Amino acid sequence: MELDALDWALLRELQDDARQTNRDLAAKTGVSPSTSLERVKALRERGVIGGYHAALDLEAVGRPVQALISVRIRPPSRPVIEGFREWAAQLPETIGLFVTSGPHDFLIHVAVPDVNGLYAFVIDRLTERREVADVQSTMVYEHVQSRSITPPAGRRRGQA
């Protein structure tokens, strides 16, 4: 799926502020409002834009402690991996989940109220699962997240 320079300009602006009006978006990208509206609609229909979300401050919502938890599953079969993935993704503490290669099968990003909450998550939730063979927790001191996806390297600005 090729994205042209206008698509990238629209995406860049929407990543900066998805709540801006279509008129403002059009002005910032140098196109008419109808063109902006049509192109954004096409990006949604093609699945490039999957939705619009509110970014929450974890401290403000009472979950300031973050950790990355590596989990190894045994036996490593598709049904066991998929079952654990579905279960872990639904936990309220989980804010991100990665199925990985290497010594661990999962990397779970959690946000909890405090260190006791992290301990309870690991001991009372994860280790109670019989398929969990190993768990390693890493506290997150700071989470810097890119809010903007740019064109792949090698493509100059204005190129598709």
C-alpha cells in the first residue's frame, strides 16, 4: 500500500492533533477541505488510520508504576500461546503486550498503582497460571514514546 506525500502530510498532522477540524487540517496540508476529508476517509477505509485515542497520564489515573514483564510459557504450543495471549491482554493492568521470539514468549507492559500492585500482579495473576514457566520483571523508570510515525528511511519528503 503506497502512501503519497499528501497522505503522509495528513497523517503527520493528525498524529500531532487528531481533534483538529478538517478545515484546519486542510489548511495545514495545503489542500481543499473536501480533498482533506476524502483522503482521510480513504486512509481510514484502507486501515492506515485504525482509530483515534485519548492519551492518558498514568499517574493522573492512579497507575504511575510501570514494568515490563517477560514470560516464558510451557508447553510452547499454538493453543497455549494464544490462550495466554488472550487472557493477559484482557487484564486491567496490561497496557501493552508483545508476543516475542527468544528466551521468552511474551513481554507484557503493565501499569499499576504501586510496587505492591506489581508484586501482586506477578505473584497472584501470572504465576498462578500453570503454563507460566518463568517470569522476569523490569521496572520502568521513564517511558518515552514516539507519537509520530514518519515515512520509512530512504524516502525523501514529498515522495511516495
